[in-house]
Amino acid sequence: MMIDYIVVFILGLCVGSFLNVLIYREAKGESFLFGRSYCDKCKKRLAWFENIPLLSYVFLRGRCRRCHKKISLQYPLVELLTGLQFIWIYFLLKSNLTFFSRFEGFYSLLSLLLYLGIGACLLAIFIADVKFFIIPDSAVFFAIFLGLLKLWVDYRYTGMIDFSTLPSAGLTALFFLFLILLTKGKGMGYGDVKLGFLMGLLLGFPDILIALFIAFLTGAIVGVILILIGRKKLKSKIAFGPFLILGTVFAFIYGQKILFYFY
Ligand SMILES: [Zn+2]
């Protein structure tokens, strides 16, 4: 049956539409709470049929119906990415982690929603940092809230709790704060400190170490490549958030396997 995947995909498209608003308005310092209801260019209100994820962009052929200016490709792209991400998360939980066979019913559904929510926040942070060099506070704080909620839900339904998560969160944030002081703010920003806290909270020990290792390694490799091909100068800015998120996702999926290999 594919119906579950279709439902998850459509949910992803709708959440992606919301992420667009969040990214765009945080970059401009506006409130994001009231949906994308107007055109970026002519500021006219959009009708409901101009606000349907993915479909509106296709039907309108990428242009505003009133001012005929181009609609940023970011909108359909983020919607599609979120849809695909939701399918990916659902697939991972359903197959690789044998999620739905281990835990039944309400707990599985609740956990799935929490994972999807956290995934969506990480995607928003990834895109916002690549495009605008910002780590949206709303996305980080909401993900931290969901992470804490997940700890509570896990404890409530399985009786198990990972006591390493909160110390990992605090220590990672402190470590990044120390790096900021050491590099006098040239290396990373306070957004990374909050993101570090989130990483520790989601991963716990020792997975957080795998995530940090992957983040610093891939960050260094991509940084050197960008400098070598002349896209960046030694002193120019490279967003570090995307590498932290890459490391987090990698550690989340492969952490257990890697640890199993070493023990
Ligand atoms: Zn317009």
C-alpha cells in the first residue's frame, strides 16, 4: 500500500509551504505566524488557489497572476524538498529502524509526528543558513521544544530515558561558545550555539561526537574545495549550520551502526 506515503508526502508539502514563510520572514525580521498570503513583489493578497503547495506554482507557470513577476523557485523547491524529506523520515522509521513493529499505536504515531517536526525544523535551518546566513530562532527553539517533548514521550511510553541528552546539549553549546570566544566571533555565530544545544539534545552521548566529527570534517573539506575553485576567499564566510545538520542526520542514521562496529 502506498496511501500512507502519499499522506506523508502531502503533509510535507503543506509544512514546506509554512517553512517558506518562516525562512523568508525571519530573514527579513518579520513575524511568520500568518501564512504567505501576499505576493513578495506587488504585495497583493493571494487567493486560496494561488497558495496550494507545488500545484499553484505549476498552474501559474511560476509567475504572479497580477504583476506577472517571477515567483522565486525557492517556494516550490522547499515544498518539494520537505515532501521528499517526510517520505524519507517515514521510510527510515518504518523499515531501517523497525520502528512500527517495535512500538505500537499512539506512541508510534506521536513519535513519527515529533520526528517529522524536528526534521522540518532542521531543513528550515539548513536552507536559511545556506541562503541568508541566519539560523532562524523560531526553528531552533521549536525543535528544542519538540526534542524535550520527545524525551518525555519516550519516558512516558517506554519507561526508558537517555540521561546523556541534556548534558550533551549543554556541553556542546558551551564548546561552541568557547570556539566563538577563541576565534573572536569569526568562526561561528550564536545561532550555532543554539543549534549545538539542539544537536546534543537529539543525539545524546556518544552520537554527538560522531555528528561533530562529521560536521567539522565535511565543513573543512567543502571550505577547502570552495577556496581552491575560487568561489570563496580565505576570510569569507561559509555557513556552518548546514554541516552541523548533515552531521546530526548522519549520526542519527548511522550512529548505532558505527558504535556497534567499534564495540
Ligand atoms: Zn505579484
